[in-house]
Amino acid sequence: MRTLKYDVVVIGGGPAGLAAALKAREKVEKVAVLERNDELGGILNQCIHSGFGLHVFKEELTGPEYAQRYVDMVAETDISCYLNTMVLDVTEDKHVVAMSEDGMLVFEAGSAVLAMGCRERTRGQIRIPGTRPAGVFTAGLAQRYVNLENFKPGSRVVILGSGDIGLIMARRLTLEGIKVVGVYELMPYANGLYRNIKNCLDDFGIPLHLSTTVTKIVGSKRVQAVEVSAVDENLKPIPGTEEIIPCDTVLLSIGLIPENELSKKAGIELNPVTNGPKVDNALETSVKGIFACGNVLHVHDLVDQVTKEAEDAGTYAAEYAAECAAAQQADAAVSTDVETAAEACGTSNAETEIAVIPEGMVRYTVPTRICANRTPVTKIKFRVGRPVETAKIRITSGDKVIFESKKAKKFVPSIMENVNLTAAQLADVQDEIKVTLV
């Protein structure tokens, strides 16, 4: 077992991890990226469609092109990248335990950034009745098979769920000559971005069936058909609406879940809505010195948004590590014990925290708490629970309105909303602020 010391250790070599590492390297000298796969880039390597980079690079790129830009930028630095390295544990004192081809490694970090991304929900998690034949895939797995492995998942496909990956795969399979019978969505509205519904379904004549779900999978060795049913306002199947749809493949696009196993091991408090860590306005989790960004924190709409958030996390993680190192050096000069030096790290956390409370149609917020004056501008991100035709954003503290948007607009669950609050707006807030729509 080898022990290695770094200022900042980033777990995950996808778009979030690479962006965080690059920003951290601007402020500290020793930065490491730990990636379980044999190459950097994460999920973007299989996303060969275009639409990435419009905000960050001001041009349209494919997923591999976007990832390669960051891989190249990292290669131009002295950031240490450990590939084929599986992180097994993260402790509260920021010791990262990993298994690599060279054996067990222990990374002693000044700070750590969680950037492990997310995973797809599976059939077992939504309990679709029926047999267990071959031919049932998550949309991301089918994407990998088609784009990277050159495998054909099937010839006649039904897609359950209107998440963006499923919509994109509807188009991709059609371009490969595979018949996509339709997309079936439990909710009365689509969950993917409008541009994907337009470009991936409408342009190819693929029907989208709302308020409809798969209620049974039929087949022995291979999928032969699915039973679909309309659902009521309580999302329960309506008896008598059953219809059998012949198919040999079912793709599941039913949501993403942050990879939170390491977060749990580190003792990090999780948000029960997002299943990602609760963080403050510096993206620091409930454990000092451990930060989170990207889809491990909450599922984003665009990779460009992941990058921007990860850059903030990398910056704050590096500042924390530098602050701790300086405190330890100062205390060592006066023979102060290590525990006292550790307590000096992240002193801004000692400030009064302001809770951020979602109300009404606001489903969740990031951050869930604010440490006043920790950041010059506090970015409040939130997502609604269902479409709202027209409303304004209002943020209050008690009876005081500290922010209200000027114009009313439409809100949909597929688009993350953003509000920036200044230190001056938060100056008189003591306990909590509430984010709602009016």
C-alpha cells in the first residue's frame, strides 16, 4: 500500500472532474485526478451527437470533441491522472483509498472534489411486471452498444421515459435503420429538453405518448411485446386502456441518480430529493474540505453547466487546501498541534449559515445552505416539480422580499433555473430564505 499526498484530489475524470482539476491547479501545485476507466472523458466519449460546447466554447461540438478539449488542457499541465483506478473509500479526514493496477493507493488530500457523475435507473427500481427476457436496456447502455461497441440492440424498439438520453437514442436508432415504435412517458409532460423532442422525435415522425406507461413486459428468452396503459392523475394505470405493442427491445430512459456510495461512506449528508450531497454556496458538503460538483451533486441539463459548476468547485477546493496548508505551517512554527491547525481550515464555515428552503412548485435548490460572505455572489439553482405556465421567482426572508424576477415566464422540470444573490441582499438575513414561484 502506497501513500501519496496531494493538495486536491478529484474523484472522477469526466467533464466535471477535469474542469475542477484545471481550476484547482491554478491555485495549488499538486492536483490528482482518479478515474476508474482506462481513459479520461467520462460519459461524453459515447455521446457522439452534437450540441455540446455552445456556452463554454461558443461553438457546437460532439461529446468526444468536448471531452478531448479538456483532456488536452489537462495534458498540458502537471496534473497527475490515475487511470484504471477505482476509489473504494473516502474518509472524513480526506483520505481517499483506491485500487489500481499497481495495488492499493491511499491519497492524503488537503481537499477532495467528488465528480463521479450519475447512473441510470433500472427496471428493478420501477418494478415493471412481467418476465425477464433479453432485450431490456437502459438508454445509456444501448448508446454505448451502438456508438462504441458497434452492436445492434434490436430491430423494433419501445422507449419508456422521455429523458434526454432516450430521446437522443430514438433518433440514433432510427438513423441505424432500427424501427422505434414510440416513446411512452408516465407524466403528462415530456421530461427532456424541447430541442430534443423537436429534433429527435418530431423530425423523424416518432410518436410521444404522454400519461402512458409500460405495465408488463412479455417474452421468454427475448422480449416479444410490451403492454402499455394510460394512467390517471395519480399516475395509476387505468383498467381497460391496456394495449399490446409488439417489439423485441425495450429502452429505459427513466431518470438518473447521482453516484452517492462514496458520499455516504464519507458521512456526507444527502439531499433526499436529488440523492446528491447537500452543499453550501461554495459547493462544500457537510464534511469540511470535501466538495461536490456535476451530476454527482444534481443532474444537469447541459455539460456546459457541469463545467461552470465544476470550475467553481475546483477553485473553492484549492482555496480550502491552501488555507489549511498555511494554517498548519503557521501553527508548526509555534509548535501548535495538528488538530488545532485543522480547526483553522475553512474558517468561513464558522459563520452563521442561512438555510435555503424550496417552497411550492420549487422541487429542490442548490445550495441548501449559504455561508454569508463566503462567495461574492451566491448562485441559487432550482428545478420545478411540474410545468408552470406563467410565474415569477420570489425569494423571501420572513416577510421581506429579497429578490423577485421582473417578468413572469414559463417553468418546466427539464430546465434548471438560476438566480444570483449578492452579499448585500443577504446582509440582513439571519436564519433562512425561501425560494418559490408566484
